[in-house]
Amino acid sequence: MTTEVVLKIAISGVLTGLVYGLMALGLSVIFGVVRVVNFAHGEMMTIAMYLVIVFFSALGLDPFIMLVPVSAVLFALGYLMQRAIINPFINRPEHSQFMLLVAVAIVMVNGLLLIFGPDSQGITTSYSFDSFDLGGVIIDAGKVYAAIAALIVAVALFSFFRLTLTGKAIRACADNYNGALVVGLDVKRLYSLTFGIGAACVGAAGTMLMIVTDVTPAIGPAYTLLAFVIVITGGLGSMPGAIVGGVLIGLTEALGGFFFTPSAKTMFSFAILVLVLPFRPQGIMGRKTA
Amino acid sequence: MASKSRISRRTFTAGIGAAGIVAGTAPFNIISAQGAPLKVGVLLPRSGAQAGIGQDCQRGVDVTAGLLKDLKLPALQIMNGDTETNVEVARARAERLISDGAQLLVGAFDSGQSTAIAQVAEQRGIPYVINIAAAPPITEQGYKFVFRNFPTAGRILADAFENQIEIFKTTGNAPKTAVFMHVNDTFGTAMQKGFTGVMGKFPATPYKVVETISYDGTARDLSVEVAKAKATNAEALVMVSRLNDAILITRELVKQRWSPKAILSMGPGWYEDQYIKTLGKLSDGPMHFAPWYDPNKKLAKALDAALAKAHPGINMNTNHVYTFEALLVAADAYKRAGSADPKALADAIRATNIKDNVSHGPGIQFDAKGQNEGLRNSAFQNRGGKLVTIAPATASNAKPEHPMKPYDKR
């Protein structure tokens, strides 16, 4: 095996991992603030992926142009979901919340099946088959563009939470729920906003994923599981942790598949999870709780 | 208060009379069933990873009614079941269809799912005709109600090597090395297990396998697998795949700038209409070594015409042919059995002797294990969005094109 091949695979794994990280970032943001585990996360992403297909077929729009409108639609979906469905469950036992979101996920999968059918669907852009040759190391152009977009969205999100008043208010809610209420923050609205932002992240990730892969309604649960593996490895509730976890999982799957057997590459991502948890139960970048 | 009997002498007599009528006509129930359509539960992966193929098999179901009528065979009442590309769901749906009155089962494209359905059919004593599933063990269990009109993995492989030798001799150009890539499901694993052994029986095979790569057919990304295959510098790619993975692999071949001299597919995927439509000119070139049809047979032409009418622009393929033939077996057996009684139906299927069929081979007959051993496989190739049969020469309609045109020259 040449160094070029190993390097190519490692870079490909990192690039894919960055997009996965963006997807998981949405899950981490929602859990970090609202403390609700979104079991419909992957399914929400498949909705975004189908939106890309609809816009692409109807208007011929490039996924990068669709990034903002698809994220906006997902933001609205997340906001409404939180206000109409999840808020009434916010003080109920966790298992009630889990079942609620599992039910929402099932409805989403079957809704997509009804509308789009079971066939795998994808888009072909002018750069779908392009690649860069960097001294013998061939890199998928679509993955490079998708990863760059994922990084930009992640940086924008970090800046929003660090630099804006609304972002700081949301962080205040996450840090101290009662304190936020005492100082007069509209916590319910901020929760809805947070769920919307998490959903928008998923929308952006789904849009980017359409550049590199196809979608079927049935693929949602696999992405939900992947998002869980990433955020638990990176640290549940930690935004940088989601990106780090995504890259780690992407890289591990790629190299594990290459050096061992590709059919077992998913096993390596779970192996990383198992390895991390005994030493850092809070995840790589998660905060220790009392 | 003492309870009073509600059965009077009059109602008791009426009951006895009714029971007598039922008992007296019971022997005719089975015969009278001939007038009604046979209830056939068709189990296919209509959703999940194999949904595209399941839907394609359904096209074969769609055109069956008209063809059976032309052949003067009894009508079938189709009861649809979705296996969701899942073995356990396949098992549950088979149980459900039988409970809902299915008198015969057909399906289910995939070996793992078909194995589960075969177990249910045998336990419940309902005949099951497999349309597509190649794993040999299914008909090695001593089942009495399970029949397969589809070649086993060993037969597919043997014919594949035979046809490849013929093709490379005809073209005068043969690859020296190959990578063998296969899905890790029941079918892919069965093919992998048989591959080396069967290849050894064909010493004239021109290439040597330098690497075997097993992969997950439901994977979202197959770049690692293709990179690993490319790193071997093999001249040919031997594939056992499904549909979505075939599309992903082709995309990766283009992106990773690797055009093998030949893609030799020994399973589905590369010839499906969705593959051709999705990839356009990039779909041209792969050669397939799979259960196929004899384009010169009368019923093959009738099925092709019926499909062209019902689904314009769709190329007739294995999915349509073998799903149709499974239903043909059911209707033919129902006619001869004169009954929907499961045992009578199973006996009739065992005695099947259909000469006027579609698939390549002498016709449809089952051995004591319920396997049609007479089936042969063909070689065919994607050319300009169409499928042409290239080997064996006795059942072909085109000459092979080899080596494959590189992806960057299209």
C-alpha cells in the first residue's frame, strides 16, 4: 500500500467526518440547552436531503445555493416542533420524551416513503464526478466543498453563541434554567429557538451530504445512530466536541476499513465509543458533571 | 334462578341439517376453489436498501395477469407484502399473509429473507415459490413446500466462468488480474464462498484474483473500498453487489480516476434500470453474468412486449423474468391441481414441466429438493442505455465489447 493511498483515505475520512460533525452539532446544541434527546435527528436530516432533491429537480439549484433556504425551512420545522410538540413534554419523564421523538421519527420516515417512494435518490451536479490530484493523492472535490461549507456553518454557529445577545441568553438557559427564569428570559421561546438552530444545522449537513451520497427514507435511523455515537464520543452538549467526534469517527471508519475489512468499518466507530467512555465518561470534550 | 337452555328442538334440528349440508359439500370446496383466483402472497423488499429492486420485481407482477390470460391459465389474486429489506420483517409478513388467507407465497429477491420465508412456509405447510435467491442451503433443508426457479450460487459462478472464457476468446483480449468485491449479505457471502472453488474448475479463466474485498451493501460511502481495490492495480473488477452500492462504486471509480479494463458483475445492480438512468453514459460497459432470459424464446418476446407496454423505457431484466416465472409456476400448478389445497398445490408444483418459458435453459422442472437444476445463465452488457445478450453464442443477440471504454473518454 502506498503512502498516497493511505493519505487519500485519511483525508477523505476527515472531510466526511466534518460533515458528520455538523450533523451531530445540531444534536449536541439541542441536548446541551433543551436537555431533550432528539431521536428524530437523522430523520430530520433526510427531510432536508429530500428538500434538496425537490429544489434541484424543480429549479436546478446548486446545493450551495440551497444551503440557506433548506436550513431556514428546517429551522422553522424545528422551532414549530419544539413549540407545538416538545414543550408540553419538557417536564415529563425522560422516557416519555424518548417515545414522543421516536414516534415523530416514525411518522417522518413513513411520510417520506409516501411522498417520495422507497427508491434511492440523488443529484448530479457539474462537480459530482470531479476530484483534485495533489501529487498523486486524489481527493473527491464534492467532499472538499462540503467539508469547507460545514466548517463555515460551524464557525458561524460558535460565533452566534459567543458574540450575540440571543446566543448568550441561550447559553444562560443551558447553564442555569432557574437563573434564566429569574432574570426574566423567555425560556420557552429560547428553547424553541435552540431547537430551530439545531434543526438548521441538520438542514445544512443534509444539504452538504447530498453532494456526496444518495438518500432513501429508510436511512434516517442510521444517521440518528451515527449522530449519537459522535456526540457521546465528542461530549454530549459540547459544540467543539461534536466536530472533533465527527472527524474522529470519520477518520476511524476510513482507516479501519482500509487496514482491516471495509465491511466492518462501522464496528470501528463503535469501538472508539467503547474505548473513550471508560476513560472519559463525559466524552472527549464534555464537561464533568457532579 | 336456574338457567334455561336456549337451544330448542327446532334449532337443534336446523343445526344438524346445516352441519349436514356443510359436511356433504365439503369435498367439493377444494374443487369449487378452482373457479376463484388463487391467493398468492408476493413478498418483496419494497422499502429499505433493496427497495429499488423490489419495485422492479413488482413490474414483473404487474404484467402477469394479462400473460396468464393469454396462456389460458387461471387468474391469481395478488396479496402484496413488504419485507422492508429485513429478514425478521420478511418472516413476520409471511406469517401475516398466510393468516390473511394466502394459499401460496412468492418472493423475496434476497437469500436471507427467502430463507426466513421458507421456514415459515414449511412450518405452515403453504407452498412457496422463490423468484430470486441464490444461496444453496435454501433447497438443501429437505423442505416439502419450498421450490426455487432460480439458479444457485454455484451454478451462477460456473456459467459465469464459462461465459467469460468464451467472451475473452472472442474478443482476443483478456484481463490478467482482478479484484473481487462483494456485499457481505447472505447472497454475497455465498458467492464469495463458492468463487475460488468454482474458479479452480475453470483453468482457462485468464485472470488471477489479487484481492477480495467484502463490504456493507447499505454503506453510505464506498470510497475506502474502491481506493483499496484501485491500490492493487488490477485490470478487472469482479463484482457481487446490489443496486445502491453499484451506483456508489461507479461514482467512486470515476472520482478516483480508475477505469478497469472490465467490470464483471455476477449479481444484480449494474444492469438495473435505475443504475442506467442515474449514471447515463457512465453506466455503459459492465458485463453481467447472471440468470437471464433467452431473447429468442416466444414467451420472452411476449413478456418483453407486455413490459414495454406497461412500463415504457424499462429494459426487461432478471427481476421481471424470474418474478413472472414464479407466478407462472403458481398458476400452472393451480390449473393442474384443480385445487387450492396446499398439499395438492405442492405436488402439482413438484410435477411442473413448463417448456414454453422465458429464462435461459430447457424449461421449468423441479428436482426432489424443489430446485430447478436446468436453468442456465447468460452474459449481457450495458450498451447505450440498453442491455444486449453477448454469451453463450447460442442464446445471444450481440457481440461483446471489451475492453471497456475508460470513464474519462466518454
